Amino acid sequence: MRARVAEFVRSRVMPCEPVLDAGGPIAAATLRALRTQAKEQGLWALPLPADLGGQGLHLSEYAQLAEAEGASDHGPAALGSAPMLDVLMLQRHGCARIRDLYLERLVAGELRTCYAMTEAEVQGTDPFMTRTRAVQEADGSWAVSGRKWFTSGAADADLVTVLARTDGVPSDREGLSLIVVPTDSPGFRVVRELPVLGAGGQWEIELDHVTVPGDHLIGDRGKALAIAGERLQLGRTLRCLRWLGQAQRAFELMCERANTRAGSRGPLAGHQLVQQHVFESLLALRTTRPLVHEAAALIAGGLDAHVEVGLAKVAAARMLQQVTDAAIQIHGAAGLGPDTALPALFRTGRAARILDGPDELHITSVARRVLRTSCSGGRSGGRPRQWN
């Protein structure tokens, strides 16, 4: 299965990357065609629940495929695993009506979702300062108002899960809730795109007294951070697995370039400094991969993985940036231009050190946790509920 996924991404998805990156109607049509092909080949929605139309792979199984799938940024969307976090969140914490309305359509690829947590005026690592507010009306519905930014895929999404304050005031540690907002609701507006180092896909959105049914609250009122914590642990680990796949891609491009590019002194592969780049990149890949898979195994087993996820997230982000930087160096000017995937991979690597919490957050969080639990080797031994 891993070989089949890798071949599909390599032969079908990667050649379409320039079109998919550009966005617009042609990109949408291309993505639909790729999804049809994935379904025909039995590769659709591999980690999503079987009773909803997925193939029901457990996380421990899917982790072996996620690297290959994530070698392209568009792999998860083309193969139907992109909504995994939303599907599992709604399945576990949504009411019966939410599950009936959205889940099967999400798994089928008929609906697209996004997740809005970060706000421009609020430090991203401090959700307690969230200013977006949801007020419950007399009829039980919610009126949601606020702005979010760096919301991935918001322009094309049918649903957005919004972190909002339903009780208390900013800085209170209680009173935050998650609410699913249909993006066709009056008062919802996409404000602007926020290019990340020149690439699109991130958006700022505004909610101006958007009315949402009362049953679109996810989980218990005021208990959003417990759900968000579950989501983040799995989400960070999935990102790390996909970053491994992208780093492996950059490494292979580097080796190909070193073996095929020659100057007056022979192939680049014969130069010791090029060999050092290859060695250091391989070392980074080989030492990071076990960290990531250890985190995935702990989450799959329902064990506390805070330390392992923090280690994996920092290591994988650094590793992706390091390997793609080395690959660009060996390509020279060609590594900066449009003829390889390296600029996009490097951009992902640099952004990775901020996405889902900056390196500094994970470093301090892991260190504090290890120091508190040093007698148990840095693990708290808790057993949060499993995702699948």
C-alpha cells in the first residue's frame, strides 16, 4: 500500500503541483480529477472511518503511509485524508445532527473544512486571550463575532470550526468553546489572503454576528481547549510525518543533482563538501524519523505523548528546513527557480518552525514537563482517549 500511495503521489499529484498551487477553477477541476483517480485505485480516505466511507486504517497503520502521501502538499487532499482531524473531532464531539449533516459528505470529499483559532491581535500561543465571541440567543442559536487569520483553506471551505469565547473575558482559562460555522452564513466574510513567503492558501476571515444553530457547538460549552489539545497532538504528528516525506523528496533531488551534474573537476558527488551535505541531511532524516514514529505510536496507543510530540515537532521542522536548504545549495541557482519543488519545500520548512506553535513554545513546554516528571523519564503516563 505504501508503494501504491508513493507512486500515485509521484506520478499523478506532483506533475499537477503548479496548477494546484495557482488555485482557481482549473485547480479545482484538477483536484476533482485526482480524487476520482484515487477512488478508482482504492486509495481514497485511507485513515477515515470505514462506516463513513473511508477505509478505516488505524493511526498505527496510516503512519506508515503518511510520509509517502505527504511528499506533496497536495497529497492529503488528493487522497482524501485532509479532513481527518475535522472528521474525528466531529465524530467524537459533535451531536447526532452534526454527524448526520456533515460527516459522510466530508469523507466523500463533497465538503471542505478549515479551522480558525489564531487572531491578529492575540499571541498565537495564548488562546486564553481569544477575543472572538459567541453569544447564545434566546432561541438557543449562537451569534458569532470576531476575526481570525492564518486560516488554511478558508476561501474554499464550506465549514469553519471557530474557537470563540462563550463565557468570561479574555485571559480567563475557562469559557472557550468550538463552534462549526457554515461559510455561506450571512455575516461571514473572507477579508484577504495572507501569502506565506509568497505562497497562497492562508486567509483572514471576519464573522459579523453570524447566526449558527445551537447544536453546532462542539463538545461541552467552555471546554474547547481539551478538544483542541487532542486535535493538536494528532495534527502536529501528522504534519511531522508529512514533513518527513517532503524532506525525503528534497534529499532524493539533492542526490540526483549531485550524481548527474558535472563540472570541469568531475561530478558534484565527488566533492567532499557536497558529500558532507548529503551525510548531514541523511543523518537528520534518520534521527528524526524514529522520534516522529514514536510519537505516532503513543498517540495510536492512547498514551500521553506530550513530550514525544514536542520533540518530534521541533526536530521535524528543523530537519525539513536543513535538508531542503542543503538540496538548494547543491542545485545552485536552479534550486531557487521554478523548475524544482525545492523553493516550495524550503518555504514549508521555514514555516514549519512557527506552525502549530513556534519551536520556543515546544522547547519550554517539553523541558518543564520533563523536569516535573524526571523520575519517570519525562512521561506523565496518562491515557487520554484515542482518536481512532
